[in-house]
Amino acid sequence: MSSAALPGAREVRLSATVIAQDEEARLGDCLASLAFCDEVIVVDGGSRDRTREIARAANARLLERPFDDFAQQHAFANQSARGVWILSLDADERVSPELARQARAIADAPLSTTSPAAYALPFLNHFRAEPLRHGGLWPDRHVRLYLRDRCRADPSRPVHEKLLVEGTTARLDAPVLHFGWTSLAQALQKSERYAGAAARALHASGTRGSALRMIGKPLWRFLRGYFLQRGCLDGAAGALVALVRAHEAFVREARLWELTRFAGAERDALR
């Protein structure tokens, strides 16, 4: 029985879910920004640092599930939540004060036949403390506030996960603050981890690697982000992020070629 069904218990209108693994440096600020929610759930994928202790100290509901991919982690979090609405974050994301007010008002409002099933939120991405407003990184909308019973994670997207929405999706203007790149070392490590997972998914779907993809995809990623999408206007931080994203595309395509060309390559670990 959920807490909403207990006599005298407050109905859980808004649940926050956070996917985390080895996030002791960033999880505390994320959870602090979610204090307005009725419940906060942290799904830990097998941390070796103090992530679990920080979640407990913040009175979050801690659940543990060995990490396989992001889509499955989010699906597990959604199934475990008790709220009518879910606000989904990663540990390197924060809810802005304006978004907290808007999300709370949406969750508390009565539902009608015309109510949106989900809201796409703008993400203000940062490299360290530098905001990135160009390069295809703003408004960078993602569906993160949604009715629990009307949305589910797309199992075909294990990386850069996507929600399947039954109903209409509206937009909010208040941002999620995303601190996804905290240093060059962390950015490169993250890009290689994402690239490896994406290459495995592409290979499993039947896509095959080639020299043309290995050269063309990273080059296009850089030219599009830095010039066509005006990442150059974000200064040195914009150049660095454009190059890191091109690096991710290169590693993805190189790894895909390796999986295509060499038997047993799936046993290799990038890191």
C-alpha cells in the first residue's frame, strides 16, 4: 500500500527521481533543489563512494539496482515512484527556483481531459561554471516532468534516453541547470563512456562502422556545433565543448568499426 492510501497521509502528487552512481560530489546539491517535492527517490547503480550515505542523509528514498543502461534505470525509478507526476533528474542537474514553483503548481492542479501528459524543460548546460547558450546546447529541451501513468522510457535508447508519451507535451520556460562537464578530464571520460554504450547499441541494431562514418560524423558534429549553431559565441568554453562532443562522435564511430571488423571486440573495455 502506498503512503497516499494510508489514513491521514498526504497524497503524493509529485515524485522526484534521481539516477546516480558515484556522485558524492554532486548529489547533495541536486537533492537540495528537490526539497519542494512530496518524495525523492535515488536509484543507485552500485556506487563505490558516499552516494548512498548522502541520499539517506537527505531523507531520500534509496533504491539499489545494478546499472545496465540509462533507459532501464529510469524505467525502474518510474515504476517505484508513487506520485501522480514525476520530475526526473540526473545527479548533475538542479531545479531552478522558477522551475520549482512551476512544477509544484502543475502537480497540485486538478487533472482534466485537456491536461498535458508531459512537459519539455529547457536545460541550461554548463562547462564548470560557464553557461553555454549556443552550440545547440540551449534551450536543449527534454521531457522530464510527466504523468507517471502516461509515459515510459524508450527501451531502444539506452544512451541519451527518451520518453514515450501518451498524450500532448507542453513546454515550460524555467530551466533545469545542468552541470554535466565539471572538468576536461571528467568530460572526456564521460564522452567515452557514452560513446561506448552508443556504439554497442548501434551494432546491436545492425548498423556497421566504416572509415567514412569515422571521419565524417565527428567532423560534422564539430562544424555544426561550433559554426552553424554558433558555439563560437560561448568563447573558449564553447570551443572546448564542441571538440569534446566531436571526440565523443569519433570514439563512438571508431568503436562501432571495431565491433564490426573484429570478432571478440565486444570484450574490450574503453575504460
